[in-house]
Amino acid sequence: MSYIDGFVIAVPTANKQKFIEHARKGDTVFTDFGAIRVVECWADDVPQGKVTDFHKAVQATEDESIVFSWIEWPDKETRDAAMAKMMSEDFCDERMDHEKNPAPFDGSRLIYGGFQPIVELS
């Protein structure tokens, strides 16, 4: 069964095009290392909650939009091997270089996690 990495990010709304360019460049690293697909979604209908919501989760300000993303891997082993390569000291790829492909958002407020699908309908 596949494995999913999920992400939620607050991105300055004015940086939408910069985010798209950043993702188009950087996300190819994941597919090169075996990801089946990478999906980046810009907020369209993301309500403010009374107790919690996506905005609160990433401390989004009024001038920021929510991005919900996921990477689908064929299995956890492929994902773990890819992440080990990317986190190794000798990994060098300009697509992930913060100077050559700067993130147009505050990465300290990004939330992420790995998920094992338990129900899948097609």
C-alpha cells in the first residue's frame, strides 16, 4: 500500500507565483527519488474555525494563504530511502538549495507528517 507525506503551510498571498515556481522546481526531487505524485493545493474554501483550523495550525496571518500538499510514495520503504538520501550530509541538489530555490514562506510554521492509508476508495 502507498505511503503519504502531508504538509500544511502558510504562504504570503502575494507570493503565490513564487511558491508555484519553487514547488515546480523542488518537487521534482521527490519524483526523481520515487514519489508517485506530488500535489500542491492553494486554499480556495478554508473556513476559520472557532476552536482550531488550518489557519491556526500554521499561525497564518491575514495576508497569507493556506497551502495543503502531499507526496504519494509507492510504499514507506521508498519514502524512507528517499528522505535518508535527501537528509544525508553529502546530498547536494540545487533544486533544494535555499539560495538557488528560496522558499517563499516561513518554513518554521510548516507542519508535516507521514501517513499510512487505512481506507482508499477509487
